[in-house]
Amino acid sequence: MRAKYVLIALFLVGCATVEPDASGADQADAPSATDAGPPALSNSAAYYANYLRDSRLIPIGNGRALNLYCRGSGAPTVILEAGLGGFAYDWRAVQERIAVNTRVCAYDRAGMGRSPIGPMPRDTRAQVADLEALLASADVPGPYVLVGHSAGGYNVRVFASRHLGDVAGIVMVDPSVVNQLPRFVAALPNMAGQADGAISYARACADPARSAETAENCTRAAPEDFPEDLARTFVASQGLDQARTFQSEIEAFINVDSDQVEAEGRSLGAIPLIVLTRGERSTNMTEEQADTELRLWNELHTEVARLSSRGSHRIVQGAGHYIQLDQPDAVVGAVLEVVEQARGH
């Protein structure tokens, strides 16, 4: 599921690079093996094993629950919000490192990861309402530093607008921007019609009558460094509920989410805000198109940084859309910088 999902999601932000595995990052931090014990897990496998063991389903009312994975201690609490089709695993290269300094929580939106499917549609307002219920039910009080990747930036903006008094800082990781689709199409007409193709693919994946070939094409393979038991669990966790959720997420992203953010969004005052932008150009375009696309992306992110009088926009060289995997140091550094500002240091 993931490989195609990533490509679909990334065209919506003008980026066509596939999510990096990051399995080899920070290998020195992986658990050590003993002569008598099993081989050491890679960082990505160790994160997934810990996530399976330590995350917990939190009731949020109406018979529903969401999966929450928290590490570390201290305030403010960092909340990690994944992008389209994402879940806690998207933060595998940064969460444990942030946890050395403060409490940090990743979660699975309804229908993703270990969270049961939720009521449709899965638009920004529904997702933010779920996050509000999750934090209250799990007794995770503010202040919060919100970290949003890609379309997760929409959720961060709406949550922050509703709870300015509880938000101590924000980090946006190559975030989605209101009205980005028409602005990209205006600059790059060849992108017109791609939204319909993305929706068609997502609907095919979510079709209960899909063929075995389609089901396989819609399933994300486990990373190569996963041991057999983790790989089986990783693949088995995907299915029609996740595909239906992704279909709803992408339809909402294309049709209504931007309007919802625009309707609820407001100035962030003087909240510390760092916006990180990928530095790598897209590879599925001509050189001229890629330059145009990246220039527009930087302009849009400069606008996002201006939402706060303490906003900062930074380009991360050597990173594609998944900055937290390509250049995790940049994300960890930005988050800890905002944490320190929130602490008044």
C-alpha cells in the first residue's frame, strides 16, 4: 500500500520521491546483541517492535479508540502528526532522540496503524476532533509543541488555532498549504488531472471486490531489515479498512481540507514556529518544471512562517519530502530548539 500511497500523496505537494527507509540511520543506537542472543535489530525494526509493545489504545468515546505511543518525560509534550496515509512509524528516526529531552507522543489516526477505523469522512475537522479527544482521554496535558508533516500540517494549524493557550511551539515538516493545488496547477499545468488519478487509485485499493493483484499493489512491503515475525505483523496490519481510510483522507485533502483550514485558521501570534522545506528537486519533471515547483513550494512555506511573528523558514538540503527520514538531525534540532524556547531558555 505505502509505496503507491506515498507517490500519490507526494504529487499533491509537488514532490515525487518515494519515502526513504531510514533503516540504517543511527545504527549505534540500536539494541546490542550478545553472543548468546538474537542479532541486534536495526533502528527502524527496533522502533516498530517497541511501538507494538508499548503503544496503547485509548478510548475516545462513542465506542472508539486511537493508538498512542509516548516516550520520555518532561514538558512541553511534543505531539507528532503524520502526513496522508501515515502513522507513528513515520517518526521512527526522530521520536526516540526527542524523548531524551522531553515527552514525545506519536499516534495513529483512525484507520491507520493500530487504530480502528473511524466514521467517514476523514477530513481535517474530524481528525482534529479525534486528536482533542485523545489528548484529553489519555491525560496528556499541554503545553504542546506540535510537529506536523505534509498534510498533517493542516491538522496542526487547526488544532493550534483552537488551542492557542495550550500550544508552546510548532514545527512544520514540508507542510501542506491552503490552496496549494490550484496554485501548483496554475504554475505547472501538466499537474492538472492528477488529483482525479490519485482518487481513482485510492478507490481501487479500497474496493472490497479488488483483485489479488490490486491488493498486492496496494500493500506496503515490510522493510528489508525486518525479521520475519515483524515483517508478517507489518504486512498483516494493512487491509481494506486502512485503504478505505486513505481513500477518505485523500478525497478530503483534495476537496475540503484546505477550505476547513482557511475557515478555522488564524494568526499564531508570537508562538515559536519553524517551517522546514525539502531542498531536493522533484525527479519526474523537466529541470525547468522542477525549478518552478521548488520555487513555488518555498514561497508557500514562507507564507506559513509568517503566521507567527516568531516564524522561521528553513530549507533542508539533501532532503526530499520525508525530511524526518532523509535528514532527521534537522527535524530533531528544530523540535528541540522550539522546546527550549518554550521553556524560556
